[in-house]
Amino acid sequence: MLILTRKKDESIIIDDNIEIMVVGISEGKVKLGIKAPKDIEVHRKEIYEEIQKSNQEAANTKKIDFNALRKLFK
């Protein structure tokens, strides 16, 4: 893990196209601004973990019996 110290209005650059800037610091919280290309998804970690969990659950669902489904719509 790389650990950096930044002050308000200072930033870091990742891979030439992602900029993370400290836009505010107050009451023990840091507010970050993130500039990234539209094709790169940016999520808070807890949201990312929920998305991964949901995707895993969807992948583990039972297979659909298409023959039975066809019979229902005849």
C-alpha cells in the first residue's frame, strides 16, 4: 500500500487519467474529488462490496428450465 500525505487542494494522479484531489477537511473527515474517464466506475468500498455480493448471488441462482417455461406459454 502506498501512503501519501496531501493538503487541501492537492491531488494525486493514477495511470495518467485519474486524479484524486483533497477538496476539504473538516471534523475528522476528508472530502475527495475524483476525476476519471466515464468508462471507469468509481464506488465507495461498501457500495462496491454490495455490488459484488449481488452479482455473486445472481450468478448462483438456479438454472431456468426453458422447456417448462415454453409449456407455460403454449
